[in-house]
Amino acid sequence: MPTSLASRHDERVPVNGAVAPRALLGRLRRHRRAVFVVAVALLLLQMAVAMVSTAVEQTPTIDEPVYVGTATVYVQQHNLRYNPEHPPLGKLIIGTGLLFAHPHLDPAFKGDQTELGRHVLYESGNDPWRVMLWARLPVIVLTLLFGLVVLAFARELAGRRGALVALALYAFSPDVIAHGSLATLDVPASGFLLTSVWLVWRARRRPLLYLPLSAVALGATVATKMSMLPAVPLVLLLAVVSVWHADTTGRGAAPAGDPRVRARLLGRAAAAAAGMAVVVVAVVWVTYLAVDPRLHWTAPADLPAVHGLRALLVDHLPVPRPYRDGMRVQFGFENATWQGFLFGRLYQGSLWYYLPAALLVKTPLGMMALWTAGSLTLLAVRRLRPAAPYLLVPPALLLASAMTGSRDLGVRYALFMPVFLAVAAGCAVVPRGPRAERAGAERRRLPGWAGITRRPGPGPVTAALVLFVGVSSLLTYPYYLPYSNEAFGGPGKTYLRLHDSNVDWGQDLGRLADRLKGHYPHEKVWLVYKGAGVPSAYGIDATDPRTVPAARVHGLLVVSDTAIDKADARLKALLAPSGRVEEIGHSITVFRRP
């Protein structure tokens, strides 16, 4: 037989009476991979465009100037004196962007951290737009990288289709986009924790490789936000589970039925967790030493006193003194009484159900449905069930911890929910029930084609829900911070139910400046603004109406929506006869007062 005919014959394999060309099969496999890669790239691209364009348009939110000022001091003066209530890592990440912005800071500046942020952005000759963009870019890049962690984790559990569902929910999440485009700490802390949990999950196969990496990520988590500390013992416990699984199920597995062997395996797992704890503490120390290698520190004069179990924790935690003093500051915040606003009610103190209620308002409806379906699938499908403690328990524990807090200020305190549950939602594509599991185990093949197996797609319902989430997210562009879902009226109605970082965090001062210049030139402006921006720096010449007699206030009255929610008797009297004209960015309302 001629060589060409023999080669052609060898490329064809009979299956059930049909003939399958191997070359074509290879091309089909490469085609599926290419489609997957393109879909991932498109999802991350839309997320990047959404975050960058949002970052370019938004003025500083309330917390950002403090972090930017502190990061500037870190980079230029290597001093830890500002913002001790948060560890340095998140601000060091922000500082990597400031290396390119080169903001000027007077070395002789004296003031608190709020004054520092204002000084860096508005009083030192710096361009606040440029400084803020460079400060936000590292967080944007990190948010995109965490999207790859979501993708990889979900792919291990639910295949490519599940991975795409998970990444889509992450990439379209209005809360992740909103806070991922800010120079704040919530997305970095949540993303580092997910990375740590994913690596602990992978340690079920190769603990020596993945446990040290997981410990580094866990250290980065608590070196970014102290509110993540409750997750540390849980992740260490999951590490014990992973090492036990690796020792009892892999090659050369030990017979765990013998009590002595069981005790030895448990000791090995506990030793691995202890080693992780040492690495976590070391990462925290390294972040402080990266700012100031000599670790000079003077405790603030007004450091709150801490008693009871909290004092025991603070005094014995093997971390730098600035970290422990920062914990005292945080405990002081928790001891204070804050104002909250939920469903039109202004109240003092906190409500235990605030965060679940706020998440109900601000999470896309399709996303909540897929969170539920994916979580139920994790619990129902036998092969996925071992992953349930890794994916469902950490966010549940942190949510329970956050619900006991005293500050009802926004869903950013529970930003780990859309991060973790995106991965869980990817499991919704995995068929449930004994028949589906048997079918998956048998890997049935399509008749007539070798090497191609029947793989369940995401299903029309799952695909429709993902599409619903995407449309809801795209329609709110570029106003992601005040997002609320369709059941609560969309972003234009969020201010009726929530306040502060849920809707109005000072982000629309620049948009207000453009609107006043283009539509209300030469008019007298009365402004009640809640935020960290300086109106005059954006060309807004305005007066606070609360500083003059009410009879003098006529014409354009501009009020931040959070200020409306918290209005005292004087502001209410100014608003009562005023007519609503328009909304700026769904966070600032323009009135006309007769």
C-alpha cells in the first residue's frame, strides 16, 4: 500500500461501525480549548474596561485618601505612624502604583491621617486625578488576577463550563467591579483568602507543594485586613483535613484503621498546620519590616483600652506591636455607636440582619439563584461534597463574624461572598442524582467519534441566569457602586434603602462639577457633600447652606444622598420646599429651592 494511503488509513478509527478521523478530533479538541481561552479573555477584558473606566471617572471615596496618603508615607518616608488600624500590605500594593505617580509630600507635614490624605491630593500641587488613577491600578490588576483563581478553582471542580460560569459571575459582579476599581482593601483581602483556600484544596493531592503557598496567601490576607483573622484557624483546620486526605488516599497510603497509625497521621497533619501558622505570622512581620526595617513605632496617645478575651488575644498574638495596637483601634471602633440606614429607617447602633438584607438588595437576582444552585450541588453531588467545607464554610464564618459588628456601612464588609460563591455557583452545571453520577463515571462516548465524550453543558436555565447577570451588570455601567437589583428598583433607587458605601461614598464630585459647568453655569450653588473630596479642587464654587439663615438659601441646592438619609432638622427644613431636579451618578441629588 502506498505510504500516503497507509497514513490516511491509520488516521481513521472505526467506532460502532463509523469512522473517525483522528486529525479532525485533534482539531476539535484544540477548537474547544481556543473557545475557552477566548471566552476567558473576553470576560476579563470587559471587567478590566469596566474597572479602568470607572476608576478614571470617580473622585476619591471616603477611605481612599487615607490609604493613598499612608501609602505615600510608606514609600517615601518608611514610617508606620499612619492608619495603624489596617496592616500595611494593602497600602503597599497601592504604593506600587504611586511609585509611577511620584506624588509630592512635604516631609515636615504634621497632621492626622485624614489631613494627610487631603494634603497629598489637594494641597501639595499634585494632580488628584492622576494620583488616584495610579493608586487604583494595582488593585485593578490584582482583582483581575483573582479572577484567574476563581476560574482555576471552579475548573477543578466543574470543568471548563463551570469555570466559565464562575468567572462570568465574578467578572460581572457589580460589587467586585465597584470595589476592585478603588484603592481600598476589601477586594485584595477577599482575593488572598480565596487563593489560600484554593491552594489548601489542592494540597489534598500535593501537600508539600501547596501548603506553604497557601500559608503565604493566608498571611497576605491578614496582613491586608484584620477582619479576616477569624478565617485563620478555619484554614488551618482545612489544612489538617487536606493532609489527612493526602496521607490516606494517595499512593502508598497509610492504613488509617490502626489507632497508632491514625494518631501518627493526625500528628503529621497538625504539624503541617502549625508550620502554616508560623509562615502566616512571618508574612505579617515581613510586611511591617518592608515599610520600616527598624520597626520604629510609637503607640497613638488615644489608643483604646481592651479588656477580657480581646485583651488576651491582643497581648499574646505573636505579631508586631503596631499590628496589635491596630487591633486595639479596631476594637475601639466596635465599641462605638454608629448610625445605620436600612429600608428607609435611620437608626443608632447595628442590626444583626443588616448585611444579609444589604446583600439581598445589591446582588443580581440571577447571581443569587446560581449561588443557591451551586451550593446545593456542592452538597448533593458525592464527588463535589468534599469541596463544600472549603467553599461554603469560610464565607459563612466571616459573614457571621461581620454580622456581629457595630458598623452597618456597606456590603464591602462581606465582599468575600461574591468572590467565594462565584466558584460555588460554577458547580451548578454539574448534573445531580445517582443516574447523572453514573453517567459521568462511565464517560459515555458519542457514536461514531472516538475521543469525544458527552459532557453536559451549562443548561438553558444556567445560561439564561448568567446572561441575566451580565445584562444587569452592563446596564448599571458605569455606576457600579450604587447598584441594586431589579427587584429593588435598580441603582436609581438604592438611596431609598441603603446609604454610605452602598450608594454614596463621595465618588461623584467630578461628575457633579461637569454637570454644573455644562447645565447650570453662573448659578449660585448650595452644597451639602458627604465625601473626602474637596469641591473647589474640581471647580465647584459652593456654599454650605447650613452655615447661613434658611431665608438666604435660594436656587440650586445639591445634597449627597447619604446626607439626605441622615438629615437633621435644619437640612430637612431646607429640603422640604425644594423640588427635585435630577440625580448625579445615583448618589447626589440636585434640588431647586424657591
